Amino acid sequence: MKIFLIFYLFLISGPVDCAEVTGYTGGRVFINCRYDHKRYMDHTKYFSKKSRGKCTDKILSKTQNTSDHESRIFFVDETQPGLFSVLIKNVSLQDGGTYRCGVEDAAAKPTDVTLQVKEDPCCGKTLTQEAHPGDTVTFTCEYPQESKYLSKYVYKATDHSYSVVIHVLGLSTQKGRFSLFDHPEENLFNVSISDVTEEDGGVYLCGLQGQKPGDLNPYYSLFNEI
């Protein structure tokens, strides 16, 4: 039996009150928004793009636990109380700009996030890799030179959620059957999965964790589709 593993490149931004995050053409971007869970748990969440300081284009609006994962831009299932995320697939230069997200209540404080979109040869790639049960699989994730000293991450994605498989701040780490080795001199890191099982099949996303000066929380930039 063959097992297919797919790896993607995209950006994830962390939850901050006012943030600047970077995405790469062809990749993905997460924009995370905090809200008062106790007060606004059942309120409608929204995601808008701003123009000249005003929210001129309401892209998404939803009540709790409703989302369309087939769209290019959609809400990701909440992973913790008081935090919801929006995912933009297949990022383009036209996606750059300032976005606002929050809950529909005049007293609620919104979150503004400025998305800067860059082009880099490392990013926007797709690779499908085959394996058989019991095999060891190794894949390579390239990253921008400016990001070589950031923490490295690998996520596994489903239709509704993204979970961390392994991450490292230094040069190498191991977690169960997963291992990660960073090679900053080559601007890439390798990830190995030993004794592959059927459950390992699916979509994996390589990435980085960064933090802009003055921001309270980190952002995450993920970028190889294998």
C-alpha cells in the first residue's frame, strides 16, 4: 500500500493587537485574532480588508462553528478559547494590505494586521512523496535567507485544523518518529519520518516562527508543500 505525503509553504501570523506579517506568493497566510471569549463567544466573527483607513470589503463573516473550507479564504476551527484564525490560500501580491478582524459588537476591540507579500524562489512549491508502511521518509524545506535564525516548524493539516508535529529553535530535534535537522548555511532543513504508517499520510507544512519588533506575540511562516 502506498502512502502519500504532501507538504506546503505558507505564512501563519500570531495573535497580536497590531501586527505586521510576511507572506510569500503561492503560499498561505494565517491571520489570528483574539477576542474576549466569555463576553463574545456567540457573537459573529468578521474579517475585512481596509482601504484608506476604513473597512471597505468584508471578506468573511460567521457565527460560531460555521466555515467554508473550500474557499481560498476561510475561518480555521478555533484551537483555543478567545482566538480565531483566518487562512488565505495561494497568496498573491494583490493580497497585500491591512486587514481587520474581530467580533461584531461596538464595544469589542478589533485586531489590525498588515500583510506584506514577497516573492522568493524558496516558496510556493508543491511536492508529493510516496512511501510504504515501515519506510523512512525524508523531505527538504528551503526558507528565505533572512529567516535562517528563526525557529523551524512542521505542521500537519486536515480540512479543519493545523497541528504542530515537530519544531526546533536550535539545529536539530527528535520527537517520536519525527526528526528535524536545520542547515542554516544552506537555508534549508530536513525532516524525517521513520517507520511510516497509514495514519502519517496527508498534508504537511514546513515553516518558521518569527517576531516583529514591538509585537507581543510571534508569527509563523510556513512554506513547503511536499
